[in-house]
Amino acid sequence: MIENHHARGRVLVIAGSDSSGGAGIQADIMTITALGAHAATAITAITAQDSRAVHAVHLLPTALVTAQIERALADPGADAVKIGMLGNAAITAAVAAVLRSAAGPPVIIDPVLSASSGARLLAEDAIEVLRAELFPLAMLVTPNVPEAAFLSGIAIHDLPSMELAARSLVAKGKSGAVLVKGGHLPGEMVTDVLATAEGIRRFEAPRLPGLPRRGTGCTLASAIAAGIAQGLALEDSIRCARAYVRAAIATAPETGSGSGFLNHSVTLDQKRIRMLGG
């Protein structure tokens, strides 16, 4: 007899599609599924990407983005919302408006300003809309070092300046908590800094060898959202998400000719898959 397995926790992902499957909505869905939760999506943009660059971007109509969010929140519903690429000011404002009116589940924001290759993915006039309208709705914002420096206006070159930038973003009332990801800083250890109203918490681990990897930011934020959707506390969600990302990097295949991909299926139960497949 085959046992029924049901996803625990529902995550609505609002983000862009990545045709390479390394980042964006594709990485979000794989991450949330691998961690046992259900992923619903509201796609903001369709992009043509490979492991080296973003070659084309088409933003979807604002009304269609809003409709996707409204339907997903109504059915199947959501226990957490993860936001990635938004593209422009109109979409950013519309997402904020629909989430504000819904007064719904916790929101995790990965503030995607540009791709790993450097291509801009958020229009300049959308940045203040992101800060003013979306950040106040967030349980957690997860910028990397360049994003945190840009958003806070504080140059980041070491752990103390990372903490200063994280504290600054929380103190400005822009979100409930900020997790600054330290992978861009040099050193044998990678440290992420969590700032909340209660203070600072550091998460440290040795740097893994190998190629730079695409989609780590998308993956981490979606993994945190999956944990929150499943009822974990914020720090426990971060801890589990970091462990998942590290495992996805450590077991990643050498795919693509540019930045490497992650192994998003790392936590899937292969024995169960074989049994269900007959």
C-alpha cells in the first residue's frame, strides 16, 4: 500500500521566470517542493537567461500580476509569501496594494535589484516604491551585501559594517527583520547577519569550494518562506534554509558554461519517489 503524502505549508511566490531553471520562479518552486511545502506562483516577468547572462526581459501587465496574486491567495491560499523580481514601479506598487488589502500571511522579500550577471532587474524608479510600500509589509528582507549597501546607503566591507547596514534598515522601520547575506565578502567563513528589534544574530559556516552558483538568493528566501509556512520560528527557518542551500551547493552538478546551478532536489526522498513511480 502506498502512503499518501501531503505538502505541509503553502507558499505564494511572486517573482520572475528564469528560462535556464537556475533562479527565479523555477528555483523557488523546486526549493519549496523539496522542503515539503506547496508552491503557488504569480509571475511578474518572463526572462530569457542562461548561466552567463540575462538576454531578454518581458514584464507582464500589472493587472495580470494582481489577478494571479488574488486568485492564489483565495485558492489554494498561502501561509507565507515570498517576493523576488518585480521589474518596475507599477508592478511593485500593485503587489504592495494587493498584499496590504489582503492583510494576509507573513511576507519574505528577496530584493532583486540585478541578476548575478549584473543585468538590472528592477527599474530605478521602483526602488523607492519597494522601500516605502513593500518593506513595511515584510516579516523579513534578505538582501545580499551589494543590495544592503545600496538600500541602506552604508558601505559594507566587513562584518561590523554589515551589522550597521542591517540595523539601519530595521531602525528605519522598513521591515520587521533584515538578513544580510555575507557571501560577497571575502574569507574562509561565510556569515549572514540577522537584525531584529531585539538585536543582532550571526549565522556562520565555512565557505564551500567550487564555481559561483546562480539562484542562491532566490533559493534561500524561498526555503525560509517554506519554513515559516510550516510553522517554524524565524531563526529556525533561517537555520534550516541555510542548511538546505549549503547541501544544494555541495551536491550541485557542473551544469552550464557560466555560473553553476544548485541541486534543488537534494532533500527529496528518493526512496519514496521510486515507490510512487512503481
